[in-house]
Amino acid sequence: MKSDLIEIRWHGRGGQGAITAAKIVAKATFSTGFPGVVMVPTFGTERRGAPVFTSLKLSKKRIYDLSPTQYPDIIIVLDHLLLEESAITAGLKPDGLIIVNTPRHVDAYRHNGARIAVADVTDLAMKAGLPQGVVNSGIIGSFARATELTDMDTLLKAIEEEFRGRRPRENARSAMLAYENTVIGGS
């Protein structure tokens, strides 16, 4: 990323863990050289299955802006069907990155010059031993592969810590499988 400030918007459905995933990435990036980390969760009257989003801002400097991200560098989509339901890619910077949990091939996606990264995180999470629909730890692996903003070992440690007592090994395995199976394409 070229900017001093990297803005990430996470989109998922209530219950998928977009906020937890952003929190894990926030902890990991803070511990690996981003002293400016701000997570801006967006809560409302969301219910399980309803579209939700959260913002994460990373910087090598202190961040004073605590508002939700309007013009992200990176958009992370935990459910590919959200791309058909709403304009979640609105505001993506011209040289941005979209990371999508999808069974579709990377060539199925195009967005105004953005790089696209895809993995079937849902399937990979089940292969790792997680219940159907648990995709938040897996999407972190795709994030690591597509951005290289922090190392996978740090992310795996943060995942295991977050999920202590709640299948930490399976969550870490899901992230690793997604990392290994993320395909990155051009616009």
C-alpha cells in the first residue's frame, strides 16, 4: 500500500464475525509495526444474516479520524452474495483491493481497475473442522495473502488467542488453508 493511512472496510452478515476478524487483524498489525490502529465497528439494529460492516484504519502514525471508512483502500467481503445485494464497493480507491469469500473463480469479478483476491473460505473452513458459515478466521488468511501487511505467524497467534476455548486450532487451520488457496487477479 502506498499511503500513510490504509483504510479497510469489512462487509459481512450478522453472525459471520466481520467485527471479530477486524479486531484480530487490528491486534496483529499493531504488534507488527502499525502504531496507528483504529477499529470503528458499526452497530445498529442488525440481526443474524443482515448485512453489517466495520472499518479498520492502519497507519505508521497516530490516527485521529475515528469515523467509518468511506473511501477504502481494501474491501473485504465475507459473503460474495453481498456484492449482488448492495453497493458495498462504493468509494473504493482506484488502485484498491477487494478480497472475497466466494466459490467463484477470480475472473468472475471485475471492478474499475481494482485487484481482486478470492478464496472459497466457506468450504475451506469446513475442511478445517469449523461449522458451516464460520468464515471470519479464514478470511484473515486471504487478507494476509493478498496484502502482506503483516506476517501469517502473527495472525495465527492472534487467531488462536481470540478463539481460546472455542476451536483455536481449527480457526488457525482455516486461516492457513485460505492463505494457501487465495487467488489474486487483476482488474
